[in-house]
Amino acid sequence: MKKKILAFLLFLFPIWTMGSINADTIKIVSDTAYAPFEFKDSDQIYKGIDVDIINKVAELKRWTIDMTFPGFDAAVNAVQAGQADAIMAGMTKTKEREKVFTMSDTYYDTKVVIATTKANTISTYEQLRGKTVGVKNGTASQRFLEKIKDQYGFTIKTFDTGDLMYNSLSAGAIDAVMDDKPVIEYAINKGQDLKIDMDGEAVGSFAFGVKKGSKYEYLVSEFNEALAQMKKDGSLEQIISKWTSSSTEAANLTPETTTPAGQKATPVKAKYTIVSDSSFAPFVFQNDNNQYIGIDMDLIKAIAKDQGFTIETSNPGFDAALNAIQSGQADGMIAGMSVTDARKETFDFSEPYYTSNAILAVKDNSKIASYEDLKGKTVGVKNGTASQTFLTENQEKYGYKIKTFAEASAMYDSLNAGSVVAVMDDEPVVKYSISQGQALKTPIAGTPIGDMAFAVKKGSNPELIEMFNNGLANLKASGKYQEILDKYLAKDAVSETETVDETTILGLLKNNYKQLLSGLGVTLALALVSFAIAIVIGIIFGMFSVSPIKALRVLSEIFVDVIRGIPLMILAAFIFWGIPNLIESMTGQQSPINDFVAGTIALSLNAGAYIAEIVRGGIQAVPAGQMEASRSLGISYTKTMRKIILPQATKIMLPNFVNQFVIALKDTTIVSAIGLVELFQTGKIIIARNYQSFKMYAILAVFYLIIITLLTRLAKRLEKRIK
């Protein structure tokens, strides 16, 4: 009897388990705007072929689904990262994708086709020679064009979204586009200025997909079963005809090519960490109240409020912010960041919130009036910016030299000092610097360099992108977006950054003493804590280096050689960004390290290696005969070191310890590279706001001089007492 009951339970278990699985909510992701497959109607509800098919499948298989629309690239990455369970987004079934996804039977056979504006005619591929064809990035259309571009001699320009591609066609920036035939036909039905003069190319079929090897592979089997039933009863054909025909119902729909207003998404985390630049006025900079303000700061706070999610902002600097996103130290980044093809390989981007021009700035008395005048001269630019890309692309044409800078303040200082004859920066930034008293002019009209957008690590936090896009649309609709821009860019914008005259040293101190004291506190804490740890590390490895045990001597030698052989900045960067990335690659879990902790570890290891050598030298400076005499009297090695050698060696080592502490204090400026806001970084942030670099650096120099002088004298008094 027991065996029968057990057999019955075993029979029921898989059925019960499957029922439990099916009872779970299935997270399905899709594209944002890919009419007629998925798009938002004027009633703010997503509709289209993909939406109707997945809803019908869910009805037949009794799925509970939660469907979101972060965009195609974000959707693909969300499934791969485990943020979503499946994708239904007009995704072409290819051999490459089947290596990553388990894909269903196909539900739509697609063709791609060339389209032009009605005023132009391209009826053969030969007519594309010398022209530019637009295509959406990562699509079957792009793969097809890549195969034939050399044969027919045209240039390809890729776009993230269809609306940007079609807008570029309308503006004449490209000569033709290639897209899925139903997408173009739908756009034509909606009155778009498009026409098709060529036959389509069969490039594949669309399918539903899940991550290969995931627990959701059973969804593909169930999708196939439902799809077969829909093909048999004709419901699949009805859905496709509904959206691809020119029926009255379809014609009355208004697809949105950008995120419409009125939407909200659901946050996944209780709090999101958002990083930004530390000095990129007017997008982000610090005011005299030690608060970060600017277009980017106001925008992300307004979007968070609109969408109902909580943020914690941090401003480590542009390069540090990029690395923080990649290493999992932060969730999102808004820092006047231009969208580029290279960055899209690492980040997922929102819809753009600002289109920027790069503009050349020279001193007021400069005679430079064109790019030709730059021949043989040096132009400054911030590293990693769209301005740098523009200058590099045109360097050979105009014959100038490029000098890159990590900070805008250093770049403008170099212009004023004459080490560069011109700088290129974002137009709002240049105009802001002029408004702050910089004696500059802009002799050449600005050059469009692209769009600025909010970013997350590729495959992570897709809901953040969706919330940003929704919030941005809402702010534009309400007028709040324009209000933020006018606040910082309008000619009559009121400055929030000065309450006293900052052109004098007294004014700088009066306006910024709280920030400077805060930075000083971080510097002292960093130096004292790291040096205390370094003393322990140094003594341990210093003792190892003179140990009679060979293994300990070798271990000490390896430690000292490795740490002293790595520059401190690289060591700090590896600890702060490299180790979290390594842990994530091994465990799949993000393990961010606090910037103060990372800086302390780096300084401790660096100083510890040098202190180990000081300890070794101090011990070896004691005459070797004392050790030999003590051992000959039968006194142990440990007792000899403790009672005879170390007391003498300590007096020899003490002055070097003082010198090493001074060096460690100065080295705290280096860890500002990871975004730690100590005294030096605080000064750079202030300079970025008011451009008073000479006076500010003079103040910092006096600060460090006073601190080091006081600490040195204190250490010397201690040294005298010990002696």
C-alpha cells in the first residue's frame, strides 16, 4: 500500500511542480517602438502583432505575464542578464542568436526593403553607389547591407531607434533606409513621406526566445504548442492581417516613435545609485553650498520624483563614473555623456535628453578664425569626449596637434597659459565659462557631435532606462524639462554659485571654507588610517625580510617588488574597479567597494611596502656582531630581536617613518582618481565652478604646507622623546 501511495505522489509531483511554475508571473520584454509589431497608441497602451500574439499564447497556456518595453537592445540584454524571462520583439531567428537563446518556431516571415522619400527614386542597388543608407543597429537589415555594401559602393549609417533613422531621411542626412517591409508599409499607411521602389529581400523569420539553459526553456515548447493551434484555427493570420492591412481600424491608430507622456514603470530596487561628473558646468557642478546642481542633476531628480523611485547621487568625476557603472559600484550614469557606437558596446542608453554642439574656443586676442588657422598648433580637449573624436577625425585634414586633459579646468588653464592655442568643448560648457569671466571667444560655428543620454551597464537595470524615458517624456509634456534648460542656459539665467566675490583669495575662502574643511577631514582620516595599517604591514614584512627562514624572506621580497612596481593610481583603480569586476565575473554577484576603503587599502599597501624596506634597513644597520654575541650566549632569536636589535633599530628607523608619513599624506591626492573627494579633489571641483585655478591651487598649497609642517614638527618631538 505504501509503495502505491509513493508511486502516486511521484506521479503527481511533476504535474504539481509545473503548475507551480506556470503560476509564476513570466516577465516578457519587448521593443519600445517597432510598429506594427509593438508600439503605443494614443490611448497610451502598447499594441501590435507581438503584443496580440503573446497575449493569445498566454490565454491558451494560462500564463500570467508582465510585459515591459525597454527597447530592443535593452530587452536582449535583460534576458541574457536574467532581468527578464523571455523576449518577444520581432527578433529574427539566426544561428548566432540560437547560440545564446532557445528560440521558438517562427511566427512571421519578414522581408527587408529599401525606402526613400517620395521625391527620390532608388529602384536598384546600383543606384546606391556613393550614397548613405540608414539602418537600425543590430537588425537583419544591417547584416544584409553589410554583406553587399562593398559590391554596390554605399555607406552605412546606423541608428538606435527607427524615429532617428526616419528623421535623418526626412532631413536629407541619408539617402535611403532599409527596414522590415511591414514596418515601412505601416509608416506609409500613416502618411509618412516614404515610398518603396524595390522588391524586398527575404532575410529570416521572427521568433519568441528565452535564455539558453535557463529554467524558462519550457516556455518555448508551450509557445510552439499554442502557435500551432493559432495557425490551425486561423487566429494567427487574423492578428497579422489586423496590423499589416490598410483597414480602418489600423489606419485610425497613431503609433508613437518616441516614449509618450503619462507613463510610469515599476522600480526593482529600493534605491538606485546614480553617478555623474564632478565638474561639467552647466550640466553638473557644485554651488557654494556644497551641493551639486546643473541640468543633469535637476533632470535626474525630477525624473525620479515623477516616476516614484529613490536615488542616491554621487559625483566622482566622468572617468570614475564610467568605471563605477562597469564595476557595479553604481546603477546609472548621467554626466553629459554622448552616445557613441563604442559606448553602446558597454552601456545601454536612454532616449537622448540633449543634443550638443562642439565648439572651438580661443583667447579674446587670438587671430584664429578658422580650422585652417590651426595648422601646426596645439588644440586642447577633454579625454574621451565627442569633441576629442571630432578633432581626431579632422586632425590630418587641418594639421593641428591634440593635447588631451582629464579635467576641464586644467584644459582652460592651459589655454590661458598659452600651452594650447585653442580648446574644443561642448558649446554650453564654453558659454558657461565665458559667463564666469573667462576671456574667450568662439570664432567658428559649433559642430553637431551627437546626443547626450542616461546610461546603465549593458544588460543591467533595464527598468531604469524605461523609467528615465517615461519621466523625460512627462517632463517635456509638462514644460518642466524646458524650465530646467532655461534655468542654466538662458541668457538671463540667475547664477546660484556665488554669494561673494570669488576672484579674490579671501572671497574664495569665505565662500568655500566648509567644502575645504570637509575635504581636509577626508585627507587626514585617509592618511592616518592608511599609515597606521601600513606600519603593521611594513613591520611584518620587514621582519620577514631578515628572518632566518628563507620562505619568509622570499615572500617579503615578492610583496615589496610587486607593490613598489605598480603605480599607486593603478593600484587604487584595480582595487576599486578591477576587483569588483573580477568577483562579478567569477560569482555573478556585484560586490562594490567603498571609495574610502579602496583608497585606504591602496595607500596602506603602497606605504607598507616602503616601510618594510625601512624596517629591513634599520635592522641591518645594527652591527651584526650583536646578534651573533647574543645567540652565542644562548639567547633565542626572537628575544634577541625584541630586547637588543629592535630598540636600536627603532631609533634609526624613526626619521624615515616621519618622511614616509609625509609622503603618504601627499599621496592622498592620487586616490582622487577613483572619485574620492579629499582636499585636492575638493579644490578641483571649486575650480570647475569659478575657474580661479591659480588662487585655488595656492590655497591648497598653503593647506598642505601647514598640515605637513605641523605633523613633521610633532613627529620630531616624538622622536626626541624616544631618543
